[in-house]
Amino acid sequence: MDWRQKLAKNVFRWSDRVLYVDRGVIVMNKPPGLVTQLDPSTTNTEGGNLAKLLDDLKQCLELPIPPYRVHRLDKGTTGCLVLARTPNVAHDISGQFQKRTVDKTYLALVRGGSQSFPQRKGQIRTVLEFPNGRASIVPQGELQGSEEPKESKTDWELVASSPHLPLSLLRLKLLTGHKHQLRVHLAKILKTPILGDTLHSQSQPVEEIRDTFSLPTDRMFLHASQISFFRFRPVGGKKRFRLRLFAPLPQDFVEICSEAGIPITEEERLGGLFKSDTGKEEDFHPVLDGEIPDVNGQWVLDPLA
């Protein structure tokens, strides 16, 4: 099956957002503003809602049923969004999320220069609670009175800081996946809120940033850059293998990095498809032709090479 031909023939609003399709999954590059809760009453003139997206995907890819949502991304977050084409695959991928075998890496532009990071990397460990649905950190010594406290862990790494602006690029790994976890950890623990996050930081970016960039009021610069998960061959001895996909950074994210003098890699800018037949990290290799024949898979953006 040539999924590129179907997308070219049946153009729809999100055609250029589809990254990868195989017999069981679809991976999209979620735009900012898209609401990923399955609520048909939730509308947004810029981003739209997931129910409409799933129906459009069904028609565009000529699928028998609409795809299934297996995880969520915040409305303002961009990047890798995995959808399942069948109930069985939805159950499998959802199970991988629950067992935390799905590996997710985010990139965040944060307000703070190199002086904000005495160390280059670290791990944040806190307990979160969600009074009225809003994430907040439970102070030490107050756990007993907390309702449904959730342990939360985030690995972070400083990728680069701007040489002339108080901006930095962080690479983040979710070790637990709670609502707004990354946003709270960066704003409240590292004291470097994500650029554009007005929920967990009420302060304005400094004048240097405001004078350099024209920032939309509703744009948060948090991107689900890569995701990896297991897929299964229908036949053969070693059925399980692992895919890793990079979602290209949004153009405005790239432009801010360029203007700020923050380097980004080719995979982060253009996207990419990688495979590990053993599932081990050291065995990942780029799939340059974009084809995964075992599962009728295809990277549907422009060729990777």
C-alpha cells in the first residue's frame, strides 16, 4: 500500500501532518491548538478537535473505521501523536503506555539562559496533586492531607542556551506521564518556564525576548519531538521490533532557535524514522527509504535521504 499516494489523492486539512502509516498505527505531527480529547462539542477555529481529525483521516486514507486515540497531548503541545487503526492495536499501544515501555522525548524552549542551569542535566522528582483539575506540587510534609498524590519524575538535559538572549533549549524525558507534569516541573522546580506557558507562569518574558520575537499570546513552545514503541511482525520468529519517529519542529520553533543562536539537529528539524530489530537502544538505525515492509509501513513525508 502506498500511503503517500492516498494522501496526495485525498488531500484534507491535516494531510501534511501525517508522518507515518502502517497496517496498525498512524503517527501525526500534532499542530498547536488541536484538542485531543474526544469531545465533539469542543471546537477551536484554529486547531479543531480530534473527532473531526479522526473522521477526516478515515476518508483520506480510505480506512474502514476512524482511528482510535491511545494517548493525549496538551492543546498547546505539538509533535508526535500516535493513533491506532484497529481495536487490537489500540489495546496493545495503550498497554505499552500504561507499562511505560513507550519512550517519549520532548523539546522545550524555556525562559532562562545558561546561568539558570548550574548543571547540564538532572532528574526532577516531585509529588503532584490536581485540585480542581490543575496540577500543583505537594510540598514535603504535606502528603498526608493530599488527595490522590501522584509521584512524578522527569529527566532533563540542557541542549543549548542562546549566547545573547535568556532562552535555552531543553530535552526532556517523561518517566511518569501526569497532566502538565513537564510544565509544572520546569516552571516551579527549575524556575525556567516554557516560553508561552501562561498557566504555570504569570510573568511576562523579559523585554529582550519581547523585542526580538513577535510571540502569539496562545503559543507554547513544547514539542513532542520523538516517540518509540514496539510493533509486531505478523509472521516470522522474531516478531517484535521497535520503531522511533521524530516529528519535525514547527517552523516558528525553528525560527526562534535560529534567531537565538540555538542549534538543532537535522532529525529535529526534518523528522525521521528509525528501527531497532532487537528493541535495544544501540541497534536503532535510520530507515532511509522510509519503508517498513513487515507491517506495510511507510514514512509519508518527503524521502528522508
